[in-house]
Amino acid sequence: MLFENLAVDRIIIHEVYRRLDDKRPVRPTFGDSLLRLDDDAMEVFRDRIIAAMGSSSQSMEMAIAQFDAGSAVQIAQDLLATDDDCFVQESRRFAEKLTNVQMSRNLPGGVLLVFAGQAGNPAQKIVGTIKAETHSRFRRTPAMQLQYFKDLFMTPQTKLYKIGVFGFDGTEPAPSLPEGWSATIYDSHLTNSNRDGAAHYFYEAFLGCVRPENAAHLTKKFYEETREFIKKLGTTEERKSDLLTGLYTYMKVDQSPTVELAAFSNNYLAPDLRDDYALFMDRRAFPANAVPKDTSEIQGYLRQRRLRFSRNIQLTAPPDSFRDLIEVREVEGEVAVDEPGGKPAPWTQITIRDRIREQE
């Protein structure tokens, strides 16, 4: 889901707390009215959400697994149908639900913002939740003194917040849940190799979402479409070989649990190719957000990298060996004897940074 044209109509803030030493829950503190933000504050709020949920962030589209009475998406559906006064009251259900699922004493408290508005093109109605941990900070005043702020949150310097956004496509009459609804989650832990319980409790226990079952299909689509883009480039075979090596490295060697267009583009493509790549993948309907990496359907492709030449000449090696030990260059060859005055055909120069270990 795209968030660039995000508009927020209603926001309310609640506070949730860490469980007591005996693991009993602490009742949330509920906000009693909608927040009224001035234009500058609303712009900052929008910018924080867009930066987190955008294509270059640690966000992920997920499948909605829980949609019965009391589920997060059912609360979101109810909020879309309320006036402002009812929105204030009904949004408390999110704070109560988050309090109930934070079973561990290790899970911190924090503020819980609930907001509603529109996003995407065409615009979809959205309901979102943000759990933000608070932190302290000093600020220098013009008089060269220090001001101490105790309960700051969602500042550019911290990633101590998680976001979940439900989007509804506006289908009328409203279908049964979860049809017509999508879910996008932001959590800085989602793209770390070690996923911890915090991410799990937030997106699964609280929001009722799971990683999509079609992760293997999306991973295969990413690999095949990216490979097709590289092969169609009007550039040298040497450059294509380098790009394909980068793709193999990203799919097999890189330990990130997600695949993402922006991450691959920024790390492996030259700046002059990035816009064309984004447009190519958009036309192939590949999502801009990160998706879980599941290489189970492309294991056969990733075991070996292979270069084929004429007369049945092949060079085969594992992707990491290609990256570390093999250099491929296109060089100018010689003019064929039977074509005097012709243009030299390109040759391929392969350098292997190792000695021959065995011959057959």
C-alpha cells in the first residue's frame, strides 16, 4: 500500500504500561478527546508515518489471520463507521487489547496513538495504530542553558515505535471480514536476522496478522523479474554478469529475512538504473514494501551460477564463489581470418583467483 498522499483526519492518544512484578496488567490511561494538531505538527506526524511505511523502510504487507469479534481489524472496521465522540470511546479497545497481549514483563509500556484517514491512489480508508516508547532528551536553549524533556516519542533519532495500518478498499456493500482489507506493519525488528518477541506480539497477538503464505511465490517473482530486467539491459555482458552476481548474492548470501526493491536497488544497482528498475517492477505488479524472503521455490537456481558459451563451454560455481573469486570482463577479440577488415568480435576474459586443483 502506498502512503505518499496520506491524509489523517482523527488522532487520539492512550497510554499502556508494563506489567507489574506479579505479571498483573495495569489498566491503560485513556485519552478523552481527539488531538488537535496545528499544520506543522500534523505535517511532522504524516512525515514520520510515510518515512516508516515507505518503500525504503522496514515495513511489510501481511496477511490478516484474526478477524473475529474483538480482533484488531474488526475494531478498525467499527472505527470507520463512528462519529468523533464514538471514535474516542471505541479506540480504547485497541489500548485494552494491547495491554492484554503484552504478557511479558520485558515488554515496555508507552503511548498508543490511534488514527484514521485516507492513503493510496485511488484513496483507501485507513485505521492505524502506533505504539511508541518514550525517551528523555536534553536541548540547548538560545540562552546556552539546557532544557530536559522526559516523555519524547517518534523523534527522527529513535526507532522505538511500531506501526500497524489497516486499509479498506471501499467495496460496497461491505463484504465479510477480512475481504477488502489489507494490513501493513512497520517494526525495525522485522528485517533483522534475529526476530524477537516484541515484533511477534505486536503484529500477531495484537494486530492479528501473519507473514503471507505466498512468501515463496513473491520471492520467486522478485528473483525472476529482476533477472529478466538485467538480461534485457542494453549494456555489456560484463556489466550484466556483475549485476547477476549481485542478485545471486542478495538472494542467497545476504542474511536479511526480506526482499525489497529499494534495498536491492540501493545496494546492487548503479544510480542510472534505479528508476528504470523501479518502473519495470511496478509494471510487473511487484509490491514496493519488503516481503518475507522464502527461497524454497528457487533453491535449484541458487545452488550454482552458470555462464554458457558456444561449443558447450560452461563455467559453473556457487554464487558466493562467483562473488569472491571470479572476475568476468568483456575484451576486444581478434578479426576472423575469413573476414579481413571486419570488426573484432567481443571476447570474454575470466580471471579465477585460485590455482587449478584437479583436472579430468
